[in-house]
Amino acid sequence: MRRCRTTDKTHDDASIGIFDSGYGGLTVLKEIAFRLPQESTVFIGDSARCPYGPRDLDEVKRFTLQICSHLVSLGCKLIVIACNTATAAGLKAAQMAFDIPIVGVIEAGSRAAVHMTHTRRVGVIATEGTIKSNAYRDAIVNLDAGIEIHSKATPAFVEIAELGLKHENNTRRVNDRNICADTFGDDWEEYLRIANDYLVPLIDADIDTLVLGCTHFPIIEPLISEVLGESIHLVSSAEETARDVASILERRGALASGSSATSHRFFTTSNATDEFAEFGALVLGNEDIEVEHLDLPEYKG
Ligand code: DGL
């Protein structure tokens, strides 16, 4: 359903389109909704083809173009690629293909890390696809060529985040630090061992800032912090991306007028719409969300 679009020189009531391979992008949507409460949004979680991380980057680029095309057809005024892997694989192609602003999450996360580090030793954890693309390295070096970067692919963290959300002990909201020892019960020790294997080399490299280069990772921040302690700052691109979105819309005179009702629509490409609604609500901290199924027939992956 296309929203009735109010555009004048100073406002545009069309929705912001946001997508990810799954639940992770909801961490970005949450920040956007917090910063821009008057904006309507359309979210697509491509759960049927999740995870993107181990896939070939060309394939992820095709998924990205396909989903952007769908969001454009729904009348979105701006698209946020709330997935680092899709940003690395498809942001440039999408920006060239469509005539609305398209924003990724890698530049925002890189900027936040560059601003935050004192020692100029920065770690990046992300999916295999994102690390292989070198997109974070390039973005950070573009901002400060003197920064030493230590990158690590941490693919199991995507699975742990999804398992944590779905774990039967998990009855609280992500902001209540729910993905923690209590949530995982007996599995906690195993996940802590995996986190140690991934993160201890970064501690040994003496980083003072770690970029959570996957939008799933804020969901398991307590697990990551348990290993890193308090002396390493964690950077998630969600907040910085929301700032970018606000600034782009403001400069273009395209913020919502606030005069029409705000709507948040959710789609998943999987058939499990109830499951997406249940666990999506945990990430968002909402009581209820309604989720519709979206069929994307051309590229089944
Ligand atoms: N949320 C995706 C990202 O930020 C990762 C999940 C996946 O592998 O699909 O890269």
C-alpha cells in the first residue's frame, strides 16, 4: 500500500525504506524512529535468504538492488541499507541505479570510530563478506590514514544473536541486556568461548575502539562486553546512521510534516511472519508489530 505523499518545498511524508538480511537492521530502525519519531518507515527483513555474510558479494549485490527496487516502487523517499554486508556489496550499485538518496551503514560506523579512538588503533568485527570487501578499512583510512586497523570476521556472532533472540529464556527486551548469561543458560559458556577466540587477538592488538560492523551485533553486546571489559569502546553504526538520515532529510527539506499519522510497516521474505513479529518486537522494545510476507521471486538464492 502506497502512502498518500505530502510533498512541498519543506516536507515529504513518504516513508523511509530500511532493510537487512534479518533482525539486525531493526537496531538501525530503532535509532531512526527514536531520532525522527514523526517519520514513517517500511522495513524489509530478507530472512528467507539470511545470512548474507557467507554469500558471494555479487549475489548480495543482486539482492540489494532487488530490495531497493521494491522499496522505490513503494514510494520511499530515502533508503537505508541497514546491513553491512549489503552495504559493502551493493551500496554503490544501488546509488547509481536509483534516484533517491541511499545510505549505507559502513561510512557512519567508520566515522564514529575515527572520532572516538584516542590511540588510533581500531578493531572491526563483521561478517566474512564485509571483511573480505575491505569496505571498513577503506572507509576508515579515507577519514584518517594514520589509524591502525585490526579486522576479524566473526560469522558465529550472527547465529548467536538470532539464537539469543529465539531462546526460550529470553523474555526481556534487548535494551534490558537480555542476551546475556541468563538468556543462554548452559550455552553461555560455549558462546563465551567463541567470543574469546574471536576477540582476544583484538585485545592483544591493543585496540581502544571496536566497530560492531554487523547490525546483528548490538543484540549480543553483553556477550562482547563480557570479553572486552570496559576499556574498549564499542561503536555501532545505528546511531550515527540515524543522524545521517536526519541531516539528509533536513537539508533536502524532506522531513515529514508531522501532520499525518506515522506508520511503521514490516515485511519478511520468510513465511514465518509470526516469528518475525515476535522476535522483531524484542529488538525494537515494542509490545506488538504486524509483519507481512513479501515474495521476492526472481532471486531465490
Ligand atoms: N546484519 C548483517 C550485516 O550487518 C549480517 C547478517 C548476515 O550475515 O546476513 O552484515
